[in-house]
Amino acid sequence: MKLFVLGCSGSAPGPCAPSSGYLLEADGFLLGVELGNGTLAELQAVRDPFALDALLFSHLHPDHCADFSALTVLRRYHPAAPRPHRLPVHAPSEAPSRFAAAYSPDAADRAVEDLTDVYEFHPLHSGTVTIGPFQVTAAKAAHPCEAYSFRVVHNGRSLVYTGDTGPCAALDELAQDADVLLAEASWTHAEDRPPDLHLSGTQAGRLAHAAGAGRLLVTHVPPWTDPDAVLAEARAEFTGPAELVTRGATYAV
């Protein structure tokens, strides 16, 4: 499978740096993973948005899903839009109501807004589901909302995406022997960092080392954090290949 990076800025977009958004492609199937601020523009620069076969969201913070409303406008009102089946959306349980509220123009419409003409919602839970050619295993993440980490497997190759999370046993198990670990690292390491929120560069590197990952890709570094310092921490803990992901990059898994 191939991993495309639409955006990788953590917590908020930065200058010319969209928030979290990725594409996974295999066997002609295109899976969008996250759609944060600015990523729909990036998607249109590289692929037809109507080529998406499904969407997967780790959680519903804006830097991971803000462009969903814009995608809804595109799919509903583009004058030359094809009329494909409703787009499957695998997301936390509140996604239908939260996305409808974000899309609705005023409070009166929020109670009646229904996006099911455009989307087919599938609530996430811990366990494994099949999405096109991918086997996707979700595990609860340590984050202050309903949030998940994912292990995506295709033809025996595995990509583990941490989403936003602090260290936790579920992530340790999910990451075991991953061929590629796509790990958020939102700050440098300090003992007084808030718990159950994000990984540091040190913790991302420790996770990759303990899991025996084949490769570490560091993502979700906020605009106010020094990415080189985060990467240096990760490399101090993990001796395998490790790099910062960049907008527009493509990786083979």
C-alpha cells in the first residue's frame, strides 16, 4: 500500500502547512484518513475528491476533521459531480450529529440536518473491520475524547497510525511488529506534560523501539514546536529508520 501525506501539522495548521490528513491506496482503493484544516485543498491538488472510496477518522477534533463540511458542499453541489454511492465514513459514534452541526447554517437547522444523502456512517469500536482491501483494527487511544489508534493491514504489510494519544497499553499492543509506525509527537519530552493527551518525541521513539517497528514516521508536530528537536528525541530511542513526514510526501508500506 502507499501512504500519501496531505497535511501533518499538529493541533492547528501552520504557514503553508495543513493539519492532519492522509491517503492510503491499494488495489485501486483510496482510503482517506483524517481531513483536517486545509487538507481538502491538498486533496484536490493530487487526486479527484470523488475518487475517495471511504473515510476514516481517529477522532473529531478540528485539526483532524475540519474540512469534512467543505467536502460535503463539494459532494452535494458540484455541478459536474458524479453520482456515486454514499461515501462510507468510519468515525467515532458522535460523527453524524457533530458533522451535521458543523455543516448547518443556524441552530434551527441543526436538529433536522441529515448528511446521509451524502455519507454512510459506520461508528468505530475496538476491533477489526474490513474497509475495501484493508483490514483495520481500532484500539481506544489515551486522549480526552472518543479517539482511536489504527493498525491497517494489506497483503501482510502493516501500518500503525497512533492518532492523537498518550502512551497506553492498547497502543503498545497495536504497534507490535508494525512495518511502518506513523506516530504523532506533539512536543519534546518533559515529566510535567499533561497525561493522556499526546506523545513526545521520546515516547514515539520508545514506542517504535518496544514494538520492533520497521520504520518510524513522525507526524503531528505543531507549528510552535521545533520538529528537529522532536525527531532528535525519537532517534535517541529508536535506532531504525526515522524521519519527519512532510506535506506532499509519498511512502511505500
